Amino acid sequence: MSTRLQTKGRLVNRDRQISFSFNGKRLKAYEGDTLASALLANDQMLVGRSFKYHRPRGVVASGAEEPNALVNLGEGHRFEPNARATTTEVFDGLKAGSQNHFPSLEFDVGAINQHLSRFLPAGFYYKMFIHPRPLWKHVYEPFIRQSAGLGKAPDAETRDPDTYEYFHAHTDVLIIGGGVAGLTAALAAGRAGAQVILCEQTADWGGRAAVDGDEIDGMPVEEWIKNALQELESMKNITLRTRMMGAGVYDHGYVLCYERLTDHIGPSEGPRHRLWKVRAKQVVTATGAIERPLSFAGNDIPGVMLASAVRDYAINYGVSAGDRTVVVTNNDDAYRTAIAMLDAGLSVPAVIDVRATPDTPLIERVKSRGVRVMQGMAIAKVKGGKRVTGVSVCSQAGEGAVLEDIACDVVAMSGGWSPVVHLWSHCGGKLTWDEAGAFFRPDPTRAPLSFDGTPFVIAAGSANGEMDEGAVLADAYTMGQEAAKRVGATPKGAAPTAKDTAQAPLLPVWMMPQGASYKLRSKMWLDYQNDVKVSDVQLAAQEGYESVEHTKRYTTLGMATDQGKLSNINGLAILAQELNAPIPQVGTTTFRPPYTPISMGAIAGEAKGEIFQPLRRTPMHDWHEAHGVYWEPVGHWRRPYCYPQSGESHEDAVNREVVNTRENLGLLDASTLGKLIVKGPDAGKFLDMLYTNMMSTLKPGRCRYGLMCSENGFLMDDGVVARIDDDTFLCHTTSGGADHIHAHMEEWLQTEWWDWQVHVANVTEQYGQIAVVGPKARDVLQSLGGMDVSKEALSFMGWADGTLGGIPVRIFRISFSGELSYEIAVDAGRAQELWELLHANGQQFGVMPYGTEALHILRAEKGFIMIGDETDGTVIPQDLGLHWALSKKKADYLGKRAQQRTHMTDPDRWLLVGLETVDGSVIPDGAYATGEGTNANGQKVVQGRVTSTYYSANLKRGIAMGLVLNGPDRMGEQLTFLKTDGTAVHARIVDPVFYDKEGVKQDV
Amino acid sequence: MSEAVSALKSAEYQGFARVSECGLRGMITVRGDLASRKLTKAVEDATGQQMPKPRMVNTDGPSGIAWMSPDELLVMVPYADVTGKLAQIDKALAGEFAMAVNVSDARAVFALNGNAREVLAKLSPADMRRSALPAGEMRRTRLAQVPAAFFADADDAFTVVCFRSVAHYVFDLLKAASDPSSDVGYF
Amino acid sequence: MLILHCPNCGVMADETELTAGGEAHIKRETVGSDDAAFEQYLFQRENPRGVHFERWRHTSGCGKWFHAARCTASLEVFGTYPAQTVEPPKEITDKITAKRPGWSWRSFS
């Protein structure tokens, strides 16, 4: 069983005991424990089930590479699946649970899959679920969805109560990894005077050196780490961060770092995670190395662990994974585990070493303590179900004939070490195969390049392929200095030193024993989480998969949440062997960020709740809010949709507002309308190019409605242009168009007609804009006094400056409703004041504010088009019968040439008409009119569609506009529109102007 | 007669930095040839400040000139004076290819005191190190999802300018970013 | 996530402060152009693996357009220059020639 040792554990505080729960069981831990070490201390080796076969899974590793120990954390609003127990720090009250099992971790019915594993080989899903096709939707897909995913998704009703944020940091050098290599590189770069950020993903500095190391600079490793930190902390140019992982390296020195601020203490004040968006001139990846598992039968049984992890738990946390540890290895390093176990007073029945190698100091040390070292040997199979009970030993050279059984409860395996090259590779850094170490290492001649074409990532220490401490320190110091040099600093000081223990070369062994039968190979796990075995990769190769990227997707090797940190090299070595190709030729799969999963909260940053999105408020926002508004989001704006009175439905409110505006007086907040000032000697010429109609002939004091098209000829915006003086125009755009039409104007001025003398300014938000609409509009303005608003003084399509009730205003006599209408622009700071004044004085005239829905109905009654309803980016002005707005006098305007293209002049384009339902009902928006027969795809032929449709309270019937094939030539003809429920509605083609066809009401 | 009001009516928040809405500021966007002597004189006369170098801001209290782009300045004056100053600039620029428009009501202005660089670095991708953004330099950038501009004075207090419609959003952003439990300790 | 030097205001701008504007140095075709020339203008674009000329706008910044000469494979930026030109400046084409001998892009080389 696994348990807490008497020895102290360097990272835990034995004076502070805390309690946590696992699957509802209350357990004890010490401050400093990871969830994995605490579970092991409580003899909880079984922590989960694998994805495909639901095999029992135990802790394998001690760090970010862990594939098995994935748990649910927290509950309710803070529930989170798939947290790695090895990187989760335990705090008092932490609640964890195992996942992917039913009904319980100990007894799981899904485990039946493992007995079916012969029928669930590589590519099973692709082979099984392809035929017969009709079964996909109702049988296969629901089945796969049911069994997909490891952890459970958080309840849809929960809301993450925590906050998150970004932090943009710019620095000379970013060093990722706070082991001795990272510390050394930081010393080198820091002493040179470069500005440095050094980050470490765990809570502790020094990495694994303190577990394995002997001495640095003649002192114990821990002491050296303390001194190094002291020196780094004393330097003002160095920022040190723990619990911050380098997650991804991107273009031009952009690096995402994931800082976990409160995960180790539980729910607290302040942000939970902070996503650092670092811009570094140089990035040093001192990310260390990861030990590789060995492939032998039963290597997935709980209790089979990485050799380094077994000693990490003992030395760092004072936790033994078991009493009897068999070490199995192809290198010297694993012998350190045997020594650590012996030092902890535990038993090591044997070290099984596939090599036949002369004794080196490490082997000597193990042997001298009476441990049996079995050379040239291998594990034939591991015995046990939910826990290792022993191993059967065989000769590595043979086919697995068992020579001997050894009882044990832990198997500590080591297949050598692979540098963590992920961050080096994210942005295009290339790798080279290291024959001696049997690993891929960064190729410094093919580093990721920055904007100036120079390399910006440097690997240091083990991440650079140096596996001995002395070499690591020397390399890291050199690389830290190199980073400093590249940012213009001058290297100083000398590298720390360590004596290396001589080691015998590693023997690359990718399968154990060498001639293992299918039966054994089908029990050799490569990917523990996704259940990919040696036999699966071999099958893929036999079926013709040669590319490692294809094999990965076919077998799902390395596609689990650990992204194959343990399995990839072993898997591709098996593939290479099977293809009879050298490993470097087979290559690796692509390393993609993030290094380990980061929270969705961190990705969203501050953008949640009230600040999820900018919400744009007009100057009268508070008034609307206080008067019972029902809001409509319009882009980022909030606009009043309607103002329901007590007991009134939205529909009733809209109908009331529509009728009142036609009969009495309505007030509309039109502030969101775009307002662009275009000024300069060439302003008229410029606007003649931008609008389809002529603007240069407009007289100062007058307004003109205009259309804007893109260079593709499509209608993009419309609005009223007012000429302020000879040189100055004020262009109104749609609410959604203010920013992009401003940008459109600047683009043409800056990039095409840069010699034209025109300036543009966006003054949209300088003004609140109030539409005063209805037969009593003039009366209310006159009651305020200050300027002459009579028909004579301010005629239709004119504008004037003046004051109203003492407030300076500019009034435009324009109408989007067909009523007598004044649009009043007022400085935003006084807009609400004017609105209140109009509302108060309007009482005697029956004033009511109206919202966007009433605005839409009023314009539809008049047959006025709306950008975004009648247009969708494929509609040209000709489609909408707006020929009158297309100047024939102008040689050119944006879109003119495009409108001459054959498709644009096709007589069969659908054209705008009005639609009047036979039964007076409202046609659903977007409904299509059916034609005769079917098209080439067997679909019903259509001959038109609805673009705007409303109930008109003034006409007391449904009205609509639509685009219809030859529409204007088919007046009175009846069309059939299909509803989504399969029924139909019949409508007659009519003139799109439904109300006041002569236009007398607006011009009084 | 009533007073014109700013978007947030001088709202305040105290976190590890202090966020205060400054009320209305007189602001005039001037576009034209910044090398023109006539234009230079017009804006210098209106503010009592010198024409700034590219990206720089010259201010004294409510009056100042900020370089916004190769053909754009932001002229700052007391809000009450803006109509008069605009007329003065317009007159001085007569006959010149240039434009001056009042944008005072289109903006919201915040003062950020305390560790303002840290607050802004959470929201903007700009390099907030003193070496990269010294006192008196205007940085036009974005704060989270909206455009904004800011500059520091000699005491490292920042003036932040954004559009009026998003004043509420920007205030909430600055509040969240200066939450007392969220200081980073980088600057 | 690129970082580009805005030649108009001098800021090293983050990609999130910029708006990409597609291919640079496109000549406008209009009324009077034949269909082939107009199609070329509206729709035909280069998509090279290597040297490319692009338009960018410093949107969350000075608001000005500029051009960038860039390698789409290595992401190296050979230079940025104001948009008011119909061809890349010689110093930039010289730099590209030094780094990518034999390059060509549309009519430039």
C-alpha cells in the first residue's frame, strides 16, 4: 500500500495538517501536498478510469505530464472536470472526485469494454460507425456522445463566480521554467543587466535537482537554490513568478503564461487566474525533461509509475508509493529511485535492467546496498488488477518466457528522458534526433524567428538535451548569456558548477521483451488515458498509415488531455520500427499550445458579467431606463425597443407607439445614428465618389438622402447628407455604419485619393439626436421657443441652427416615418435635458416616446428600405427600385463599374415589392415564395423572399416587403409563402408604399 | 439654465489605484498640416501650449495639445471655453486646408492615480514600461474591447480618454483592473 | 500574434491594435475597364508562401494605413512604409533581395 513515510518531505509542512475529501471520503494531508501526493499518502492509488476500456488508473507521474490522475474539483458553481491531481495543490476543504466511471470508481460497468478490447482496435470508431449511414443520427451519434469525454461537463445552470484577468507584460527576456537551469539562465541574463521575467509552473523553485542532485558550487542543491533566489530577488531587473506556466509561444516573441493565483488556497478575493500576454525579445525555454515509460505488458496497472515520480513522492512529500518497489530501466538514472527507496527504509526486491552493462557508480551504489540487479532482463508482464501485486521477469532478448516472479506493489519504470521541446516547437522551432539519448532535441540552427528575422527562442538545460547536472548548469548559463547578448546586454559572471556522476549509455528499448507476442503487445499501453497500445500502432502501420500525424488521429495516440507527453516518443518509435524507418524520418506530431490545458476563464480574461462586452449608452440612456424601457441590442448599443406601460405587452406597446406617432407626437432617441463631418476643398468631389447620387450640387442649408455602395456594387449604407457650408458636409450613416463608414472614408482618402483635400471627423457621439415626429411636432418645438420652425423658415429637407428652450441645437427637417418630423442634434451633455423638456412640453400634445420597433413599422408603412433588412450584402440599389438615386451624370462612383457586370444587370434579379397578405396576417420574416417545380437538387423552386414584415396598427393588417422575381411587373399577382410549420400564407404583390402614397404628411 | 453633464457625473472608485471620472473637458480635434505655421500658431494661441512632437502631449491644467497622428491634434481647453476657442481656431485657420471640430461631449475622461501602469497593462497591449511610455507621451491603443488613449504626467498619474458611449464600460474595466486583491507587482 | 512598426506614428503596434487590409499596391479599375481587368482588380489576389506585401491600418492607434513587406512563411518583416505610394520603397526591395535573392511578387522583384 502507499502511505506517508516517517521522513519529512522537502515540500510539505508537517506542522500544518489539512483535510480534504475524495469521492466524499474525508482525508488528511499536509500543507504543500499535491492532490496526488495526498491521495497516495492515504493509500488511494486508484484514482480514475481510462477513456475507452474504463481500465483502473493510478498515479503515474508527479508533474504536468500526468495522464491518469484526472479528477473533478469543487462543486456547484465552482465544479471543474479533468484537473490533474499532480499539479493541484491541496488546501483545507478541497473536494475532489474521480471520473469516467459508473456507478463507482471501485466497480465500473464500463470496464466490460476491456474484455471487448479485441473488438475495439485502432480506428474502431471509423470502421464501426460508418455503415449503415442512416444509423448515424439516431444510434451511433447519441451513443458516442454519451460515452464521450472523461470528466463531466459543468452543469449548464452554473455560473463561474470567480474573476480572471490578463496582464500584458513587455520584457527583454522571458525564461520559462524555474528549475536549476531556469535559475541559472536568469542569473546569467540578470547579471548582464537584461530585464527578465522568470516563471515556474509549480509553487517551488529548483525543479527536480534537489531530488536528484548532489552538489552545486560545492553546496547542497537546496542551499544553492536558496542563494540563487536571493541573488535574483535582489536584482531590480528580474521578476520572479511561481505558479505561472509558459503555455504557448507565438509569433514575434508573444508568449502566453498562465498564472494560478488562488487555486492553492481555494475560493478567495481577487482573480483566480491571470493570463500573461508577454512580449519578449528573447524567450529561454528551461522546461526540463520528462521521463518516458517503458512498454511492457500490464504497464498500465495502478502501481506502475515513472521511476522519477516514485522518488519525487518519497523525497518531496514523504510519501511512499508502496513497500516493495521493483525498478525496471534502460538507463542509470532509475537507479536513483532504488537508492531513494532504500534511504526511506523501503524494500527494493530487484532492479531489472535491459542492458548488460559494466558497473557504474550508481549501479555500484545500489548493488553495494544488497539490491539484486538483473541485467539483460525485462518484465514479461505485471501482475495485479487494481493494484500491482508482482512482476514476471523474462529475458529482454526472448519472447517473454517467464523466468521468475517477483512480488512487489510498485514498478518504477524508466525508458530514459525526453527534453520538453513543446515551447521551442510552438512557433516553428525544429528538432533534431539525438542518437545517444534517444530523444528529439531543439536544433538551434532552426529556431523560431522574430520580426527582424533573428531567432527569438533559446532552449537551455535539459530542455536543450543536456541531461547531466554539470552540463545543464553550463548550458543554461551560456544560454542565459546568449539571450542577454541578443538584447544588447553584456554578459558577466561565471556559471555554477556541479560534478557529474559517470553513467553508462542508455539502451533504446521501445518494447519489452524484444520479441513479445501479440498477446503481450495488446497489453502494452502507450497512451494510458486514451487506451492506445503497442498493438494498435502496429495495426495502424499494417493498415497503411505511414504519416505520424495520420496514425495519431487514427489510433487517438496522444490526443487525450495530456497530449501525449508520455506516449508520443514511444508511439512513434513503435511506428518507426513497424515501418522499418529511422525515428527522425517518421518525425513527431505537431506541438500545439497550450502546454497543459488552461482555464476558459483565463482565456476570457476580464470579459464576463457587466464587462463581457462594451455596452454603448446614448446620452438619454438613464431616462429610458427610468421610464420602463424594453431594450433592444443594436450592435453594442442599447436602444429602446418600446416603452411598455403597466400591464401592456411589448406588442401592444409598439402598436400604441406607432398609432400615437401618426396621430399625435412621438419622440425617438436617434443618437446612435452615425454623424461624420467631411470637410475640405474636395469634399463635394469625394462625396460624389462615395455616394451613388450627386452630393456636390447640394446647397448649403439643405439635406439629401444618399446611398453608398461598395466597390462590388452592393448597397452598404444610406443616410441623409446635410451641406453645412461650401467646404463642409455632415453625413448621417446608419447606427451600425458610423465606425465602418468612417473607416471606409479614411481608407479611400488615405490609400487611393491621398492628393484630395478632404478631412473626415467622426462626431457621432458629440451629439444626442432626437427625432420629434408626428402632426404635433411643430407645435411642441414652437412651445419651447427659440427658433422659427415654420414650413417657410425650415422647409422639408432643410436644416437650421438655433436654440430650443435655451439649448443650442441643429434641426434637420428630415423624415424616416413619412410624418412631419424634426431631427434635433444637441450636444450630448445636454441631450437628456432637451429630451426631458420635449417630453414635458409634449404632454399637452399627447407625446409618447417610441422605440426601434415602431420606427421600423413606420418606415415600412412608407416603403422605406432599411440597410440590413432589405439589404444583405448581395443587394444592389437597382434591386430596390432606387434608380432615382443613381446619378447618370457622374462618370464614376464606387460600385458603378461593378453594377455593369452581367450578373448585376440580369433581368431575372429579384426586385423589391410590397406584399399584402390575403387574410391580413403577418408573413414570417425571411419566408420564401414558392415557384413551379424543383431545382437540380430536388428542392422546391423559389421565386422571392420576405425582407421586412410587420403588423401595421395604422392599417390594421400585416404588411411586408420582399424581393421577388420580376416583382414590379407582377402587381396584384398572388404568391405562396411557406412557413416553418409547413403551412402556407398567401400574399398579393403590391406597391411597397402602404401609407400616404403622395407623401403629403411629411411636407407640411 | 442647466449645466451640461458628463457621462458618469464624476464617479469614483478606490482600488489599488484610484479611478475618477473627470467631468467634461473641452476637446477640439484639429486636422491639417502640422508643419503649417498658421495651424501651429492657431493651436498654440488657443492653449498657451507649444506644438508637441510626434506622440507627445503638452499640457498645463485643463489646456493642452496632444499629437494624435501625422495630421491630427487634440486641443484641450476648459469646457466652458470650447465654443469660443473653436471659433478662434476656425478664424485663425481660414483659408487653410484644415478642420477643427468640437468633440468635448463625445469623450469621457478619467484620472488614474496610484499604480496606474499596472491597471492599464491589464487592459491594453501597449508597452507600459516607463522606458517605453514616459511622462507626456500619448498612447492611442485599446482598453479591452474599445479604443482609448492615455498619457502620464510627471507624477505617473494617468489621464485616460475614451468615447462617451462606453464611459460606463471603461469605468467598470478600470474598476475591475484595480481591484484591491489583484495587484500584480510588475511595475 | 504579429507586432508591426507603424511608420505613421512610430508605435510598435500589437496585431490586436491593427486591422489587416489584404494585398497592397492594387491599382483601381473602374468605368471603362474591361471585364478581365475589373475581375483582376476585385477578386484576384496573391497568396504566396514567402515575400508578400500587405496593407494594415493602425485602427486602435493613429488610424492611419500603412504597408508591410513580410515573409508569410518565417513571419520576418522586411519593413513597413506609409500607404501613399504605388510601389515599395527601394530600400525595402533591396533588403528583401539581400535576404531572399531571386524573389519576385507581381511585377516587383
